[in-house]
Amino acid sequence: MLDTLRNRPAEMLMVLGLVSGSLSAAWGQSFTLAELQPLGMVFLLDPGALPIGFFYGAALGLGMAVAMRKRWAAIIVPVTTMYAWSAAVHTAIRLQRNTGDDAHLVAASLCAGAVGAGLTQLGCALFASDLRRPWRICLTCALGATAGMLFFMGERKIVDERLLYLIWQPAVAFCIGLWLPRNGHAA
């Protein structure tokens, strides 16, 4: 079973991304426990935003640990993914500047999607050197930016805002998985 998953890293990460995206859409912003405030401070996030990054980080950590045969990925990738999520959130907030106009919201959506995707890939690149190639990072960032436009559409009520998680997370995970070697061995 594990060999089958290792031979299809892109598909495995996409499915894990879809699971995390579904969890994020269903319950991602419903946990507002005050007890999470200290953890939120570590990741520079409001406690309500923690579960989304946690779900996605856990999915990628598990996927990278299986795909690359490196157990530490199950611990380190979730942490780096949480910081990538935090950076994406802060990028969106800073670029939107609370003005609410379309130009700032489009910039926030594109840049936050790219920042989140690029930093997520760099976190995974700690365990897979093929993820460090600049053009591969650029492609993942472009995909993240494109899917990040769902933030704009969600804010403008064109689509359900939870669609961002259902599409962005598996799409970026799939793109990262495309660059992983099959069977967990570098070429």
C-alpha cells in the first residue's frame, strides 16, 4: 500500500489536500478556543485561523513523510506550513489595507495565494531537493496565485468563501507532488 502511494505522490498529496480542504471548509473557522491563543501567538495567527493551517500542515506532513520516507517530515512540514499559512493571511491583510476596493482585494488574493504556495513548497523542500528548483517554485506560486483568486470571489460573494480551501489546498498539494520522485527516492 505504501509503495503504491509513493509511486503516485502527486495524487496522494492531492487527496490529502482535498481532505484537509474539506475539513478547513467544514470546521476551519469554527474553533475559537481561548486556550489556543498562546499557540496562535507562536504562528502569528488568531486562534480561529489555526485549524486551517493545522489541517493542511498535517496533510502535507503525512504525505511528505510517506512519499519521501522521512519521518521528520511529519513534524517539520506541518510547522513550516503553519508559517506559510500565517504569511499568506498577513499578506492578504496588508495588501487589502481594509479599503475593500477591488484593486487591493485582487492584489491581496493573488499575492497571498502565491506566498502561501511558495512557502509551503519551500517547507516541503527541506525533504525533497527537487522542490528547490526556481522554475518549479514559480509554477507552484502561479497556481497558488490563480487559485488565490477564490478569496476575491468569496469576499465578493460570487462563490462560497469556503471554496478557496476546497480548491487551493489540493491544487497546491498536487503541484508540489508533481515534483517529488516516485517511490520516495531522488533521481
